Amino acid sequence: MKSVVVFAGTNEGRKLCEFMTVRGAYVTAVVATEYGSLVMPNMPNLIIKEGRLSLAEITDLIDNYDYVVDATHPYANIISDNIKTAIEKRNKKYLRVIRPLLEYENVREFPDICEVCKYLNSTTGNVLVTTGSKELLPYTTIENYRQRLFLRVLPTIKAVNECNNLNFNVSNIICMQGPFSENMNKAMIEQVTAKFLVTKETGKSGGFLEKLSAAKKLGVKVLLVGRPYKEEGLDLEGAYLFLKKELGLKEKKLSYFPIFLDIKKKKIVVIGGGKIATRRIESLLKFDVDILVVAPKLSKTLEVLHKQKKLIIKKREYESRDLDNVFMILVATNCREINEQIYKEAKSRSILVNISDNKEQCDFFFPAIFYDDDVVGGLISKEGNNHKNVKEKACIIRYILKKGDKKNANSESGQQG
């Protein structure tokens, strides 16, 4: 499989790295900052290289790869120019991934930040600056800049140091990671009582339109730093199709097929009485099943459910006879040896089994469940290893159900493994 180096640091770069890696390519992602490496996915065949590279370093680096992708920020013109020069020197195959220009109105456009600052010196009123921390020096030419300017920058030590080194007012520094919704932009503008918003045309994925709409609703003047130049390239969707064909990437096949089992009146055994077991039992009790819990120690919740006669409890260690006449077994103990033993015995009896601490020993995943009066569903991640993302999406579905006047919508945040 071909190797690819992606100059990333953007949403597009991160998504492209993931897209190629899961389809078999060997990818190195080059990011400028520590923050850029933190937001990259942790995946096999993906190497993260952190730091700002010179032209010579870029030229030497790309020697080791079959393909070069520039997915840097549309305003990172220096690095993009260096990549192009290195490509010409080494005669490498190359793709530029761009953010399409958006249509906009009711803004005042400037060729660079220096011209914005000249204009602001002829005005009064607070300014929300959203152009990043790398080009702050020109803003110090604005009279009373420490009082007037409010800087929205990334929540990194380097960004804060850039602000402090230029003596910006600490109370005027907003450290947050975007992109931001319209409401969040409105809240920030109102909080700092800004009359002006300075921004760049960062495209749809950069939250540009949300900034414009917030400013328009609050009557705030938008000062736009235009893109350095118009570039040719492909947008993200076009890049997916191009790279898939160019690199001969294999289509990613899904491992797990969503299926609904009839578990009415079926016997389900849960081995373990801790937090994971309790959470899964609470979800199962929404269904018409017979639950047997086997564990020497039980959570308070399980004790209460037992007193309410909602389940049967055997307060002891697991025994092989616990698998007699069982439809499904969930194992959630903190002992790997016991889990391994139960797995082998369940497989020998052709019983559906789920081992909470080893997804490779799961015939099925326990999903995040959501339901209302008419609908029941469950979510897992594609590989069964991203519980946080699944919980968030289940909450979104729950919200959608409620928004549609489904008054009894519920969501159970199960674990998958």
C-alpha cells in the first residue's frame, strides 16, 4: 500500500488522515502545534509529526512518501508555498485540499491585518478579534489596544504566551477551541460589548457563517481579512473520491451488523455486580426478560431491584451450572481469568456472550439505547471502541425525539464492549 504525508492542522486534514488510514494507507500527518497533534485520531498506520518545518525540512521529508497532500489552513500561505516548491524539486504527486470560498455580504474587506488596524484607529468601541494568535503584532498599533481588543485564541500555552508577550490585557483573552455556533458567537460579542468583529474567511468548516449571522443580528460591523490568494484544488468530498482512486484504497467494510433480537421471556445471566453490570441491568429491565445476577458483592441499586423482585440474585462466585438453559450472558467482573473461563464455556454451549473488558470476546455489543412510545433503537461505534461518541449521538437522538413532541423519549447510555 502507498504511503502518504498529509500537511494537516485542519478539520479537513484530520478527516483525510482517518479516511486513508482505515482503508489501508500508511499516513504521516504533519501538524504545526501540540494542539494539532492532540486532536488527531489515534489509529494504526498513522504517524503524527509535530513542528513547523522549513522548506529544506519539507523537501527532505517528502522523499520518503509516494504522495503529498496539503490540507493546511487557507491562510497558511507560507507553508503551502513551501510545499509547492518542495513538490517541484522532488517531482512528487500532490493534492491541494481547499475550503471553497463562501458568498457573503455586509462586511468590510481588507487585504491584510495591518490595513484592518489602520481602519480601527479611526474608530471607537470594543473589538472581538478572531484571527488567531500568530499575527497579533499589528494589533498593538491600535490606540488603547489593551482596553479595546478582546482576543479569541486556542486554549494552548503557546497562544497565551503570544498574547502576554505583546502585553495584551489578561482579562481580554478568551481561550476556546472552535468552531462556534451562532449563539456562542452572540454570547461572546455581547459579553465584551463589541462593536467590531475581525475575522478571516475560514470557510464552512471554520464557522465563518455562524460568525457573520451572529454579528448581523447584533448590529456588529464585520472586518474581514481576505484570503491571501485564490487556490486551485479539491474540496474534502472531492479529495475522498480522488485519493480513493489514485491510491487504490479499499472500501472499508463494516464489522458489525445492527440486528434486533426477540428477548421476550428469555433468560439472561449477568456475571458481576458492579457499576458496569448495574448499568446494563437497568437497561435490560426496560425489556420483558428474566435476569439472573451472579456475584459475591452487589451494588446498592441491584440490592434494591432484588427486593423489588425485578431480578434473581445468587450471591456467590460463578459456577458452570449458571449457564444452564441460558439465552445470553453478560460478563462484567474485574477478574480476567474468570472472564476468560466464562467466555470459553459459553462458546462451547453456543450461548451468546459479551465480555465487558475484551471486545474481541463479544458476540454482540451492548449499545447505547434510546426509545419513546413508538421507537426503540441502539447505537454502537463502527469498531465498538468509541463509547463517548456513541453516548453523545444517543443524546442527540433523544433530543430530536423530544423536539418532535415525543413526550416519553428516553435514552440509556450503555457501554458497547
